[in-house]
Amino acid sequence: MHEGGDAAHFANVRQPSPLFSQERVPTSIPCAENQSMFLDNLVGVAAWLARYAYSKDGQVIPWELIEKEIQTMHTYKIFRLTALCSTVMYERKLYEVPEAELTTEALFCSCGCH
């Protein structure tokens, strides 16, 4: 699912030069990973699993198994989401720094950690 999200992202992005492919929006890592992470997380949503997830034999996954996975993994998913959000928030603040002021110090202090 993750690679499908990457393909969807790059199929819908215009980038004037491949030299800038990892430096700025729309192809920076957090931005490019948006669709990938969406698809990664979609397959873990209980409603999606209950509707679309089947065993090799065509059996629906029992709701009790889905519920157990949610109870077991919920806390870890919150930690992961917090880490992903902090990366995106840092990058947004970094991109707000005018190019003329973009220095090594700005790279490390754009998050307000003076």
C-alpha cells in the first residue's frame, strides 16, 4: 500500500527539475509520504478491515481479532502519529524561513529553539 501511495503522489506532482526532488515541497519527504502514510494507515482502520480484509480462504476477519489488534496497538500508533506530526511541523517552519535568511543556524533553530 505504501508504494501505491508513492506512485499516486508522483503521478500527480509537477517538479521542474529532478535536482530538487527531495529539497522542497511538493516532493520533500514529509509531503511525498503523505499519500503513502494515508494508504498505510487505511488498511489498519477497523471499518476498512471489517469490510475488505479476508483470509486466503475468503473468510471475513473476526471482529474480535480486529478489536484485539486495536487494543494492543493503539498506544503505539499515537506515538507514531506524534513523531510524524513533529517532522511535518518542523519542516513547515523551516520552509517559512526566507531563502535569504536560510543559514545553518536557521536549519537548527527554525523550530523556535533559540
